[in-house]
Amino acid sequence: MAHFSAMGAILAERRSRNMFPRPLHIASSIHESDDANLAE
């Protein structure tokens, strides 16, 4: 169930980036943690 929350966070990040830019390292850290969860 946790990986669904991570996916939701990524989608929310993409939507918010359309409205205002965010530091890239925030998005990349979310993506990396999601990949780590899927790898486990």
C-alpha cells in the first residue's frame, strides 16, 4: 500500500510543477525512494 502513496506523491509533484517550479532534487529523491521500495 505504501507504493501507492509514493506514486500519488510523484503525480502530485508533476501537477504542482506545472503551476510553479520546484527544486529537482526533491522530485528525484521521491523517485529514488519509490524505486527502492519496488526493488524490495
